[in-house]
Amino acid sequence: MRLITREKDYYHSLVRLAIPVALQGLITFLVNFADNLMVNSLGDAAVSGVYMGNQIHTLIQMFTSGIGGAILILSAQYWGKKDTERIRCLVAIGLRISLIVGLAFTFICLAAPEPIIRFFTSDPEVVAAGAEYLRIVCLSYAFFCVTQALISAMRSVEITRIGMWVSLVSLFANILLNYVLIFGKLGFPALGIAGAAIATVLSRIIETGIILFYVMGHDRRLCFRFGSLFLKDSDLTMDFFKYGLPLVAGEIVWSVNMMFNSKILGGYGAAVITAASVINTLNLLAFITISGLASAVGIITGKTVGAGKTDLMKEYAYTTQILFLGVGLFSGLLVSLISGPFIGLYGGISAEAAQQSLLFSRVLSVTIIGTGYQMPCLFGLVKSGGDIHFVFRNDTIFVFLVVLPSAALAAYLGAPAWVTFACLKCDQILKCFVAVVKINRFNWMKNLTREG
């Protein structure tokens, strides 16, 4: 068995699947980046308000990521057996759950926007700005949930380009609408932070319209149509919850981690909150390529395990580990080189926020190396290979026993903000040691499909 596989199909599939997913991530990043740059002109309170207002969206992303992960992992294994009927049923189940989640969060945020923002920070200006933004942007949640579920469905059958095109249209729509509504162009009033929220809602509606038009009118691989929404299968529903709940729970754990990240750093004041917003945007930029490649590995893994090719999967696992160690090292170097110019793009932030951003970027340049290795290996191999519960347990242990306690203690003791930030990111390195042991035991390959 080779450490570096000679199967050309592995590399071909990795590139073919990863590039559209990575480009979709890059486009999504540019949408958020454009929001940040345009809102940046409104001052620190507006930047911090949008950042805090988007914490709920981060929580929803975790839900949709868990639901989409269940669709992707189960469907990819059925795709290895070419069982499209069961895939359609799994997609219908996931889509219905996603819609319920989006509507539930919309009603909650409409009812209590200010208490939600006040949970993260007590700064009155940030609370007012964040509540104004959240009250409007929550109308986009249901559309976002539907879009993400359908993109996951397409990825499971190796159609990744549609997600890229959806995000590309959303990028141009969002930038144009931001320009018009934030600054009052083309005869519209200048709405400031409310304009940014309205632009996001309209962009999400456009996204949903495009993906629905493609999936239900033009796709010939999955052939999911409007009537498919009502497909039911008690066994598949049980499987979806059995394997999907740990994914959703794992994403909830991670969203709780992110929310408490904001709460802990929020105690340092507006400058540190702004720095966290800037560096988390940089982190997303570095994460895009890693995430795209990890998604591609997950599709390849699910398809290979579903087809019963365990020896070939072991060879792929060795290759993946070596490849992504290199990706992690390159990502760390890239963050180190571009952090200064990147922070310089935020000319409207205070000198203190810029200084804190630079310190945070130095931490990130180290921790992203671990992300580059462990995230593709634990998600792309272990989770997609069928051992979903292990990844959930691993994340839960690190978040609640390592990351949050160490960061809270550092903040309580008055440590500099960058030290607390390092505690919040330390699991990215520590998980690498877990990943090495788990992957090379090869007890994570589990066929989750049903026969017949």
C-alpha cells in the first residue's frame, strides 16, 4: 500500500470538486468582505454592530452545516451505489428541517433583537447598531437555509459548480445593493447599517431563486422536482436523525464556541471586537481553500466507502494526510505575509483596533497550520467515512474542557487580548495529534447505506 496514491482519479476528482467549492467560499468571503469595507466607513460602532448582529447568522450556519453535512455524507455513500431514489428522499428530509430552522430563528430575532445583541456586549452604541441590523437581516434566514441544503444535495452527486455560480451572482447583487442602500445612490436614501441588512436579505432571495430554478428545472443527475419535497421513508428518516443529530450537535457546539468567543473578547471593548472582526475575516480567507479541498475529500471518501473499496480508501487516507500538512504550512506562511496589507485595507478603524488586529494575525498564522491538517482529515476522512460520533465527541471535549475555560481564565486574570485569542484558537493545533492517531487506526470506515 502506497503513502502517495498513483490513482489519477483521486487527484482529478480532488481538483474538479474542490475548485468550484473553494471559489464559492472565496465569493462568499468577498460578499462579507465588501460588507465590512462599506460598513467600515460608518465607524467602529457600526463594524462591531454588524459583527455582533451576524453572530446569530453564524449559529444558523452551524445548523445548516450540520443538516447539509448529513445530506452530503449519507447521500455521497448512496451515490457510490448510484441509488438516486434514496438520495432524493434524504434531500427532502433535510430541506424540510432546514426551512423549519430558518423560520424559527427569524421569529426569535424579530421578537428580541436588542436582548440578543446585549448578550454579547454591553456597549450601548454597539447594541443599538447590532439590533438595527439584526431586526432586518433575520428575514434572510429561511432563504439561506433552503439554499445551503440544496447546494449540499448537488455536491453529494458531484455537482459543485452551481454553488459557485449562485454565490457569484449574490456577490454582484450584494455589492451593488450595498453601494446603493448604505450610501444613498441612484435616488435611494442613505440607510447606513440598515441598508447593509436590506442588501443581504435581497441577495439571499436571489440566491434561493437561482438554486431552485436549477435543481427543480434543469438538473438531470439527481432529478429532484417539486413533488420530491414530500417524499417520506421511515428508515431513511431514522438514519438522517441517527447520523445527522451528531453533526448538528457538533455544529451547535462549535457555534456556542464562536458565540462565547465573541462574548469573551467583547469584554475587552470595541477596539478588540473590531480587531476580532477583521482577523476572523482574514481567517475565513485562509480557510476557504482548506474547506474546499476538505469538502472534495469528503465526497471522494463517502463515494469510496459506499462502494466498499476499503483498501483504496486507506491509500487515499495516507495521501490526504501528507497533502494537507503541506496545505497547512502554506496557509500559515500566506497569513503571515498578507496580514499587514490586509489590515491596512480597514483604514476607518482606530489605531488601537489596527494594533490588536496585527497581534491577532500573528496568532492566526500559527493556528491555521493545524487547521490545514486536522480539519480536512477529521471532516474529509473520519466524519465522511462514517464515524460521525467521534468527531462530535472530540469537538465537545476541546470546546468545553480546553478552549473556553482557558480563554475565560486568561480574560479573568487580565491577560492581553492576543493571549485570550490564542487560547480560543489552541484546539486547532491540539486536534492534529488526535487526528494522526485516529486516522491511522482505520476504524472510521463505516458504510452507512441500506441494502435493497
